[in-house]
Amino acid sequence: MAGNIKAIKGTKDTLPSESYKLQYIEQAALDTAKAYGFHEMRTPVFEYTELFDRSVGETTDVVQKEMYTFNDKGDRSITLRPEGTAGAVRAFLEHGLFNEPLPQKVCYLTSCYRYEKPQAGRLREFHQFGIECFGAASPVADAEIIALANSYFNFIGIEKLAVEINSIGCPECRKKYSAALKEYFAEKQGELCETCLSRLERNPMRILDCKSPVCSEIAESAPVVLDYICDDCREHFEKLQSYLDALNIEYVVNPQIVRGLDYYTRTVFEFVSLDEKTKGLVLGGGGRYDGLIEELGGAAMPACGFAMGLERLLIAMEESGIPFPEAPKCNLSIVTAGENALLKALEISSDLRSAGYSVNIDTVGRSIKAQMKYANKINSEFTVVIGDNELESGKAMLKSMQDGTQTEVELNAFEEVFERAYLDKAVAAFGETDFSTLTQVDLNNLF
């Protein structure tokens, strides 16, 4: 395709042949969140740049290198959201949700934007499932959000995972830790990259998150944050571990985890793939951010949450051979010959669609042969041909495209007979089962 009439580098189209997979993992995410008492929140795709400068942190890679920032027509600095938490906190404050019963538990499915080098599982436009819990200071809340993420991964079939946890302490702990890091990295500054040199005085913890191989190697021998956390933070971390033990969630303490955003305090965690094909891929992570609400103008209030990238989840599932539900099928194709037959097909299709079936009728004027060919290509489960003879007799033959069996059906009682054919198919596939309590959508999902 010539010129700029094509997808921008780092973005990806999701076509109908793949979109059902994304719909599946999104719905599973919302269902899992609902089971834990989290409800959906939606925020704008762009915010004032100051929101991210103050929350994400001026010394992070996200703010320094990766944000899509521009001035709008009112000369205001606007940024496409690089992550979901800042916008959720802004909405929490702006709409006074702190006056509602606490904790407030919200979730979201959202698009995010970062100017990064595109690679597998890392796009410039990507999508996240995230949850935020506002107003709970107990490590039980930390354990619950880890359990929620773990439940979700189990539900969609991703089981080869390591749950890695750490504590980066409170602001007072980090003053001592930052001093130790400055002393350590100052001796290595001749080897640090230019970005890390700028971080050395302002926020040396960010050096631990540098992707440069040289800086990463230096960071491996840096002081460990767990040696500097205060008694309160240590108690919080130990209780978190006891709660995870009670939940039978296996975990590893990894003192190298700091996460890439400045707002984190105390608990941080990541879910890391152990599958051979995606080993080391971080599928989700989060932690506690007790100071962020106050930083953005609210009262001091604890909070915690996580986010996971949906594109990475799809990669992990596909690489590991985890099955998805089958793509939605067309339940019935009505093949017509003539204008009167088309009118009847419109009537029948309207009734069946209202009952929850997927129905196709000809909209381009194809021959009967061409319509049957198309019905086969879109994997219609049943077909029926309606022409002058069928209209005159008031009857037609409903054909199963799976085994070729045919059932006579009265056109004026089509829905009833078609539903019976679907039930017969269910019995044949699953044995003598009572399907009478299932909705039509339930029946459709069986196939």
C-alpha cells in the first residue's frame, strides 16, 4: 500500500479472524475481577501531561523517553496515557469516590501508548487489563490482588508462571536505600549510560530498571533493598507472605524487582513466564502505591493494583498451545431465490436473531449455487433454501452442514423447529442432557 495509508509502526490491527481471542481474554478478565468485587471504570485516552509527570515520575523511562506528548489547539500540553493507574486515580479524586464506601475497587480494559522499539509483546499502542484498590492499607489487599491475577492466569490456562514479590519500602526506607545506591553507583559512574548518569543524583533506584546490558550487570551487585526496609515495612512484607501461603500461592522473593514507575511503595510483584517458548516474559505486575493519591491532591490514602498486557497474554497462550474457544460460527444461512423468498428470509432472520442465533442472508444477489458456496466458506452450521416452491408449499428443508441430514420445517414455525434441531445436535454431541434451562446464547456457545 502506497504512502502513509497503512498502520503506523508499533501498532497492530486485530482482524475478525483473531478478534474473538481478544474478546475471550477480555471477558474472562472482567468476570474474574467481578468475582473479587471489582467493577469497570473507563477514562479518557489522553490527559494533561502534568498528571503523568507527577505520578509516573520525571526520572522514569516512560516520562523521559516514551510518552506521546503534544500541545493541543489551546496550547495545553496533552499526553496519550502511557499506563492506566494515573487516570484511574485522577477519576477517583475528581468524582469524589473517596466519599463512597472504602475500599473502592475498580478495573479497566484500556489502550496505552509508549514510544518504544516495537518487538514481540511490546507495541507502541498496546492494551491492558488493570485493577486498582483504593483505601486498603492491609497486606491482605496486596495478597488479594495477587490472588486475583493468579486466578485469571489459571482460568485462561497460563500455568507455567513464577510469582515474584519484593518490598521496596516506604519513602523513609528509600532515603537510606537511595544513599547506599548513590555510594555504590558513584564508583561505577564511568561505566553507566548517559541516562543512568542523570538518574544518579535524582533517583538512583531507576538505575536498577535500566535495560542497558552494562548497567544491568552493574546493578546485579548493587545493595539489596530488603536490607534497608524499616520494621513496619518488613512486617507488612512478612504478613503478605503468610497470606499468600494461606492462599496456596507459590511465590519467590526477588529483591531485584523495583518496577518501572516511581509511584510504587512497599509491595511490588511480577508474574514471569516459565514456559520454554516465552521464558522470562513478564505477563503482568503491580504493587502498592500509598503516596500517589496524596501526590495528586487527595488526602493520604493507601492503594494497590496491577496491570497486564493483553498482547503479551495472547503471545503466551499461542506459543504455549493453550486452546481458545472456537471462533463464533454462523448458525444458519438462508439461501433465497427471488424477491418474495428474500422477504420471507428477512422475516425469519429477524425472529432468529432476536432469539440469539447468528443468521446470514444473501445481500449481493448471488445465485443459489454461489450462496451455498458462501455458506460453506463461512462455516454455517445449517442452511435452508427458500424459493417459489417452498413459498407455495409453506415448507422447506433444513440441512445440517456437518452431516448432511435434512429436516422438513414449516416456514411459519421456523424458529421452533430450528431450536429443536439445535437441541438434537447438542444431545448427539453431549449425550442425553437436560438443555431446557439453557438460553439460546448458552446453546450457541456449546459449539
